[in-house]
Amino acid sequence: MSFLFRNFQSKMPRNFRSSSFMKPLVVLALPGMYLFYKYNQYKRQQQEQNKRKVTERELDHLNQKIVSYLFS
């Protein structure tokens, strides 16, 4: 979390860094950024699981075809 804060702080102009106006915004922005990161991570995992399921189904189908050709 401190990496996000440092990265966020380094991109701000110098006069805004110590401003009391920016501190509440940073406090609100950091949890939002973290939640956005975790949501994207969750979506990516779901997509990978779905691709894996499709691949397994295709492999099962091909294995069934091979078995049927060999034993028919």
C-alpha cells in the first residue's frame, strides 16, 4: 500500500504534496485503488478458470472421438 502512496505522491506537483487539501483525497483514493486492483485480479482469475474449463471440455471431446475410432 505504501508503494501506491509513494507512486501517487511522486506524480503530484510539489505544492500539492504537503497540502492539507490533498491528504483526505489520498486517504479516499488509496482504498479505492486497492479495491479496483483486487476486482481486476478476481476478473482475470475467473477468465482463466473459464478458459481452462473450455479447454478441458475440448480435450474430453477429442479423447472420446479417439476412443470411438480406435474401438469401432
